[in-house]
Amino acid sequence: MEEFKNRPFFSFDRNYSIKTFFKEPNKYEELEKISKDNDKLISSGSNLSYSPLSFGENTLSINFKRFNKILDFDLEKKEITVESGITLAEFLNYTLKHNLWVPQLPGYPSLTLGGIVATNSHGKSCANHGTIRNSIKNILLFHKSHGWLNLSKNENKEIFELTIGGLGLTGSIVNITLKLSNLNAQEFRTKKNYVKSLKHCVELIKSKSINENSYIYSWNRADGSEHLGEGIIFENSPEAKKEKIHLVPNTNFKYPFLPFFSLWNKISIKIANELFLNLNKLFSINKREAFTKVIFPFYGKESYFYFFGKRGFLESQLLIPDNKIDEFFDQFRFLFNKHNPNITLLSFKNMSGEQKFLRFEDTKICMTIDYTNIKKNRIFMDEIDKVCVNLSILPSIIKDSRLGRTTFESCYQEVDDFRNKLKSFDKLKIYQSETSKRLGL
Ligand SMILES: Cc1cc2nc3c(=O)[nH]c(=O)nc-3n(C[C@H](O)[C@H](O)[C@H](O)COP(=O)(O)OP(=O)(O)OC[C@H]3O[C@@H](n4cnc5c(N)ncnc54)[C@H](O)[C@@H]3O)c2cc1C
């Protein structure tokens, strides 16, 4: 068993760091012993969450990296049971051989399935396929006080519901049984549509998301008020090809030296935006693209994150109700003109589902914004928080490491229900992270 004491941990956005402890068991008995010997625990996968979800002060992080086996596969039933530390790359290298996968996979190959289940993550086609919740059949959980528990819709239903998107607070997810879907595609056909404004973009995304086999999202400019919202909508549809896909399950985020200052500033953002837009307008509006490029858009482009340097960045992801979108855009534009924030990425997609507990899920428009980590951007984000509260917009807990308890409690209607149910399951609040403490969970 690997063990580290006082090792520095960073949230993926680098906005929070702390020296903490972690252990990496590779046997079930080791997991039981670690859990027995420590008072405060939290499970961790690849620790690639933007927010500090898998570590915290005076908490031991249990890393599930060595629990990465495929335990059972039933081709006829289209079901697979895996250990929770398996990465998406390891998982897909196995299932894609059988033209099967799970359509709700988030965008990087070294994320683990345990992390994805505990954050109820989603993929590119969330307008049609919703979040990972829709593909989960069974979970095997280990809890310091309750021991081994089987969770499903028929067994320990309440804990099953709390665990999906429950940020690891109900215990350690050890195995997951997933329902698989057909995917006879090793490539995607990508169509591009030019959009001139925020409003135009959202209207087009909504009309296109009706097509069941498409993965639709946008890239929009936010480098100046005159171009705000101008951009491209990408529409990817699966296409078959003879060669099989093989993904490399490593992570490219380990930089020995990060720049002291962010290389993303007003000038570099503007140049990158102009280039990206014009290259996309110039080159084929209808072309074939590799599976990895479409499903894992940042794979091979990790330098985007490196450019933020030592101070890192901030991300905000918001779910906006259809009937509030115009009002939101008016207020967003007003605040944008007032504060002139440095936004490096703006993107939209449509999402479907039902909001419950801590889950970032609903039938709404999903907006993603990346900022450099500087004071004026934080002020802008605080102003947007107030707009979220007023317009019933849902901010993501897993993406925004700066999100405060007041905004969170105003936007998440079911937080008290989650707290009460968790408390009656685990009075001692054994599983804790920086995020759970910040949000009072
Ligand atoms: C480049 C990149 C792209 C991304 N794209 C998307 C996207 O498209 N859609 C999306 O929804 N998200 C996306 N994410 C976010 C990502 O899906 C989640 O943050 C995911 O949880 C990270 O997985 P991880 O293995 O790093 O988990 P960690 O960061 O290690 O853990 C995340 C949470 O899961 C819990 N957890 C982990 N393992 C276990 C376990 N075995 N038992 C119990 N709890 C556990 C932790 O306690 C923590 O609360 C992206 C992240 C990155 C870095």
C-alpha cells in the first residue's frame, strides 16, 4: 500500500491547495483497515476535479487508483461491473472492442468512474442522454460505520440516491455496475454553424439538440463586448470506421514548472479567439474527426491549462432556465461591460434531467465560463452569483471552487433534505472534503 504524509494537493483549477495525507490501498482488507484507523476520510479518484472535492484539512484521502479491474461483463445483457478507480481510457479500451460504451462520459480520459459517479458527471450529448445517473445499475459501497452495502433502486434506495452526485460523502464507492449502450462509431462527422450572438447561439443549440444522435455544443467569444457571443456551434454525429480505438490512460497535467503569471491576458485571449474563429470559418464546415478529439476535447491540448500558470483559473458552470435566458443575457452583458472580465472560454450546451440533492442536472441551458484567477474576475463572478440567486440559476459545485455557502443554499433547493438524510445515515460526518466543509454539508 502506498502512503504519503503531508503531501501538497491542488484542486485542478489550482485555486486551493493544502498539505494533506493519502493512502492508496490495493486490497479490500486494506480499505477496511484504513477506514477503521482514521476518523475523517474522503475517497479520491484522479483528483482532477476543478473544486477540492477529494481532499481537505485533517482528512485522510483514500485513493482508488489500484482498484481498476473489470470484474464482470455480460455482452448479452449489456452490463459491466468495474472497480471505481478504473479510468475512462481503461474502461473504453475494453467496451469499445464490443461497440459498447456509456454515453454520459465527461471530457478527459484519466478521470475515474468513481469520481464520475460521485459527481454525477455528464458528457457532450447531455441534451439527450442526461448524466451518468441514467447508466448506473448498482453500486458497492464501503462505509466506516455501516460496512459493505449494496446500493440500487431495489436495495438501500435512499443511500443509492444520495451517493450518485453525493461527492463521496456517503462512503467509498468500490464497484459500479453500469448499463452499456451501443456505439458503432470510431469517428464523428462534425458540422459547424456560425453564430453571431449569445441569443442566436442558444436558439440554434435548442433547435439542433432535438436530433437524438448528435453531440452539440458551442464555442463563443467573450474577449470584448463588440464580439460577445459570436462563435461556432459544433454538431458531432457518430460514424463507423474499421480501425479500433485505443486510448492511452495517462494524464498530461504534470508540469514541472508553471509560469509565475498567467499567459492568458486581454491581448493573448483576443489573438487566440480571432485565430480560433477564423480557422474554423475557413476550414471545412463538414469533416470527419477522431473519437478522442470529439469526446475528450482537452486531451492533447493541456497547454490551455498550463497557460494559466501558478495561480490557476476559475470555472463556472451554470444551468439556466429557458424562460430566464433573455433576462440573464441582459444582466450578463451589463456586468460584462461594467467589469470587463478576462474570459478565456465560453461555451453552451443543452442539458436534460431533473435536479435533486447536490446534482448538477436539469432540463436547462448549460453555460461554461473560464476566467483567469484575478481580483476583477472574482468581483464579476460574485455579481453573477447574485443574478443566479435572483433568476433560479444553478451553479455547479464541482466546477466552481470559490462558490460560497450562501449562494449554494439559495440555489440548491434540496440541500436540507440531503443534509438530513446524510446525517441520519452518518451522524459523525466521517466523510469530508474542503468543498463539503465550505458548503456546510
Ligand atoms: C479536463 C476535464 C474535463 C472535464 N469534463 C467534464 C465534462 O465534460 N462533464 C462533467 O460533468 N465533468 C467534467 N469534468 C469534471 C470531472 O468529471 C469530475 O470532476 C470527476 O469527478 C473527476 O474525476 P476524478 O477521478 O478526478 O475524481 P476526484 O476529483 O478524485 O473526485 C471527485 C469526487 O468524487 C469522489 N470520489 C472519487 N472516487 C470515489 C470513490 N471511489 N468513492 C466515493 N467517492 C469517490 C471524491 O470524494 C470527490 O468528491 C472534467 C474535468 C476535467 C479535468
